[in-house]
Amino acid sequence: MGLGGWLSHVVFATVLTLAYLGALTRLRRQDERLLRAGLVVLAAKVLFVLAFVLIWPDRIVHKDAGRYFHEMQLIAQYPWLWNPLTGHGPGYHASAKLGMSYVYGWLFWLFHVRSIAAALMLNVFFACLTSLAVYHLTHRIGESRKLAVSAMLLSAIYPETLYWSGRILRENFTLLLVPCLFLSMLALFEKPTVRRSVAFALLSVTVVATRVQLILFVPLILLMFLFVGRQRAWKKACYVLAFLAPICLAAPFVGYLLDQTVCNQGGQYLACDPSFWSGKLLAGIMNLPLVLSLVPKMGHGPEGYLMLPFTVWLFAMLAMMVFRFKAVFRRRTREALLLFVPCAIYLWMLAMQDAINIRYRVSVMPVLLPLGVVSCSHFWGQWKARWMTRRRSSPG
């Protein structure tokens, strides 16, 4: 790499850092602690990526990661000749999921960088934005900026959101897209507007273009909007139809999804065969611990032992939350339902389809983390209050 290459990378890193710090500075007026927490998140991500490069350099572009990086380099040459909706480019037809590669490729072309280091810089940038999205989600359902900062810091070291920063895979990008999709949905829930509708539609298309299985979130979110939203029924129906129209742009991905799922077993699904459904339910029950990563070595190697305590804590909090939902979220019960129900249905569908690989599940973690943090705060406060009451009432 010559002097020009080094300068391009320095400019690229500087622009990404300033963009992230700018986002933090705009929010600093609301919470002074946010800037310090944001700097801690940035430092944690950078240190982890550097450690990852030193410890596991062979994993950075291993298998699928190598193909994605190759796509980024090809797109960076002539990005306007590529179609992210069909996965086609000059002499290339290997993928129908070019969402992440397309975004990275355009940024490579814009800043004249095409190296692995540049891809890792983008990984760090998007991972930091994911922590910001976790902050916003937690504040929306917990109504506490202190709690939101705690969730943001937790997301910076949470193994499932941290590990993907070191690999050039779609997961690091979907970790940002999925919470942004839910934030867009919460904004629509609060006050539907044309601008917010367009943002939701564009995010939906980008999510589908990055990982086609995540299209399941779109109908789940729209159904929750119909049943839980505050607008009148006819207004909600009009907005749902408005959302669906732009999403039809993702027709190639819908066709791919149908080909991969419904068309293979569609007749059995529609026939309502009892033996087929009983088998699916049994498979779901058997696979659920694997989908939730409660079995440490399935799908993600011995590193699962490090992830297991975090996973057990999170899903224990979510299980306790189910029985005390209204008490935990109080005035934000509807917003919390809009986050929890689509994620729960999505995880159950993964279990029924034998999709036990952690890469299918990891995208929902930034949405589940705020629910777990708010629940933990509630139950910890209850336990602390009971302990103080007993201490005061005890003799002597």
C-alpha cells in the first residue's frame, strides 16, 4: 500500500469517527453521560477488533466472509452496475443477498479504499451505531436514561454483539438494521407520518436484502401495529397497505424465501397434516435450547462457554418478565410488546425450521437486550426493597 492508500485509509477512519462522535454530540444535550459511554463503546470495539486480528486472523475472511469481501471489492470498481435486489453484477451471479456488500462497496468506492482494514473500520462504526440503537430502544421502553446508558455499555461487551465486529459477515450489519427497524416501527406507533412510513419501508427492503430470512419481521411488526397501535382501525389499515407497496420492491427476495421454505413443504403446511405439525412442534421444543444457545457447543464452538452466562442471564430475565410484563414496563407495556412478540415468534419459527445456527438468531439480540436490562432493573429493585424492609423490621 502506497502513501495514497495510507492517506485514503486515514481519511476514511477520520470521517467514520467524526460521524459517530457527531451523533453522540447531538444527543449529549439530553444526557451528559452518553458521550463518555459512547467513547467507552468505541474503545471497546477497537480493542476487540485489534485483538481479533492478532488472535484469529484466519477467521476474518474465512469461508462466507471471503465471498462477501470479494463482492465488496468488485462492487467498489463500478457500484452503479450492480443490482442489490437481484444480486447481479458484471459477470457475477453468486449471491442474492448483496445488502451489506453493496453498502460497503459504495463506501469503498467513495473513499478509494478496498482493504480488509477498511472493512473492519466499517464493522467498528456499525457496531458503535448498534450500541446507540440499543440506548434508544432501552430509553423508549424503560424511561430511564441511566438504564439506557447501562444497556449501551452492556451491548459493547456482550459476546454475541461483540464477536461479529471482527469478521466480515452480514451479522454485524443486521445487528444494526434490526434494532433500527424496530425503532422505526416505534416511531410509527407513536405518530404515523409519510416520512416515517418511507423510512420503515426502506429499512425493511435493506434488512431483506441483507438476510432474506429477516423478512419474517415485516409481517410480524405490521400485525402487531394493527392489534396494538393507537390509531383507528381504518387508518392503521391504510398505513399497512402503504408500507407493503414499497416493500414489494423486494419481490426477488420474497420469491427466494418462498422457494427456500414454503415451496419445499408448502403443501404440508397448507394441508394441516397433524403428523407434520406434531413433528414440527416436537422439533421446535427439541431445538429451542439450541436456538437460544443454552447448549454451549452447538453451532459456535468452544467460545460458547464464554457466551453461556450472558445467555442464561438474558433469557432468565425474559422468562421472568413474561409473568410480570405490565409491572415491569408500566406505561410502556405496548411498546415492549411490539418488541417482544415479533422476536419471540421469530425465535420459535427458527426452532421449528431446525435453524439452530447462531447466525440466524443473533440479529435479534440488540432488541432483546433492552427488554432484559429493564426487567433486571425492575426485579433487582423489588428484591432490594424487600431486603431493606426486612432489615428495618428485624429486631435489634
